[in-house]
Amino acid sequence: MLTSLIQITVLFLNLYLGIFVLSQNSKSVENIAFSVMAFIAVFWAFANYMLDISPLLIWHQFSYALGSLVIASGLIWTLIITENNPSKRKITVIGFFAILFFSGSFLPDF
């Protein structure tokens, strides 16, 4: 019960944080990247909540898949805020591995 409450709280806090940051300056690349990360974290929190309620295989897969996207979007956001102009190659490599791990989460024995 307590874990479900924590997961729902995290879900709504991430949603609020993503909307708040985006509303401050919706044209800023840093804000957009952070909001994307926050919105992916919302879906991840939802998948973890559903996994707690109903431990079906699909929720396990979504939990791992969305976790990989949170990490990748966090890395991309970090690149954007630490480098003035991050190379497209770095972002492409991170995106490639994110898609690879996201997709792999739905394959048997991956």
C-alpha cells in the first residue's frame, strides 16, 4: 500500500515538474529535454505502479524498457546543459542504445 502511494506521488510530481519547467520557457532546448525526461519518468512510474498492482510480464517489460529511456534522456539532457552544442553523433549513439535496450526489453531471453 505504501509503495503504491509513493509511486503515484512520484508520478504526479514528475508530471508537475515536467509541465512547470516547460511552462517557464517552452522554446529552451534545455527545458524541452528536461521535460521529455520528466514525461518519460511519468510513464515509467506508471509502469512500476501497474507492476506492483498486477505483476504481469508486460509491466515488467515496460518497467525495464522505460527505465532505459529515462537513463538515455537524462544523458542527453546532461549533454545539452553541460555542452554549448553537443555533437549529433553523441546524441545519435545514446539514442541508438536507448532504442536497442527499449526494444530488447520486449524480446524473450534478452
